[in-house]
Amino acid sequence: MSTVEHQTAKDQMIAILQNQPDDSSYDELLRELAAARSIERGLQDAEAGRVVSNDDALLLSRSGRNRDAAVGLAQRSRADPGRRHDSA
């Protein structure tokens, strides 16, 4: 059984950077850090229940609605999981 240590943000960033090739550009390194942070935020959102279904995400992306609309849609979906929400 492995124990997962809670790393500081700085430690996490250093670990990500150390896994990159030595010839990585500044922009490539920043992209890796940003991607890791986006994944972390997404996982936190999922754990907190801030999610929308694939169908609802498609509807939002096609309609050009923003993140606030997605959050509202997710809250309504949790309140009534059997109902399809076509508008936010």
C-alpha cells in the first residue's frame, strides 16, 4: 500500500518541470504546468459535484454559453437527474 504525500504547489510544479525534456521551450513548460493545473481543477470540480452530462456540455458548447451557465445547468441536473435541461 503506497502513501500519497501532500506536496506543496511548488513541489508539484518542480516535479512536472523535472519530467520535461531538457530542451523544452519556456512556452512548452508553461503549457505543461497549465495543463496539470486544469486537470487538477477538473478533478476538484468532479469531486465537488460541479459537473454536467456530456449531452448538456454539447448543448452549452454549441450555444456558446459560458461557465456560469454550465454551473447553473449542473446544479439543476443534480436537483432533478431525470430531467433533460435544454437551456440554462
